[in-house]
Amino acid sequence: MNPGKLIGFGIFIVVIVLALVQATYVVDPGFRGVLVTLGKVSEEAKPEGFGTKSPFISHLIRVPVRQLTQSLDAECYSSDLQQVNVMLRVLYRIPEGKVVEIYKNYSGDPFDSLIAPRMSALPHQKCYPTEAGDLVASCGKLCARVLGSDQA
């Protein structure tokens, strides 16, 4: 057999194997997949499990839909202009039906672009009307006020 044909056949086999590997994906439990083909986002999220896609031109973005916890530091001032440092731990999850919409409309991590700006504004609203001494004395009440306003 001609060595040139053998090398060509070997390259052909490698390309076929790469195409087969690129044509499949697995979405892990607790995640949904957003399929992007040449920059266009699919309209529906891919469910967990095995699936196929167009090789080389499509890629899958895995988005968590399980509950996540993130820390957030906020700095605010009391009514007597004392600085108050607040550390928040936020539990959140992305609704399964909104995965594609959130990926399309918001850049990067959903926590950084959607949740953090809203949560960092809450201590400002709740701390400012209160004096620093009262904040220290009634920390539990302040936490209940912050959490109570966000759950509405």
C-alpha cells in the first residue's frame, strides 16, 4: 500500500473521530444546557442527559439550576454617617424556564449581573434611617427587616 494513501487514510480517521466526539454532549444533573451555534442561541434549554449537536460549529453552555450560595460584602452608612460593613450570604437559583432568556439578556454570571446589584442596595435602604448604636443593638431586627422586604 502507498505510504501517502496510508497517511491520508489515518488523517481521515482522526478527523472522523474528532467530529464524532464534537457532535455529542452531556448535561449533568442540576444543570441545563444552552446550545450556541455560530453565535445564535437556541430557543430552548437542553435537559440533563446525553445529546447531539453540530460538530465544530456548536458549543454547549452549562447553566446551574440548583440552589447556589454566594457571599456578598456591602458597605453602607447609618443616619449619623457611621460606616457599616455587612456580609450577606445569598441563596438563589435560576428557574428552569428562564435559563435561555437569562443567558441571552445578561452577560456573565447571573449572580454578578442580576442578584448582587439588588442585594447590595438593600442594606443601604435599611441602614440609613437608623443610627449606628441602634444598628448594633438591634442587629437581629435589621436582618429581619432586610430579609422581609426582599421576600415580597
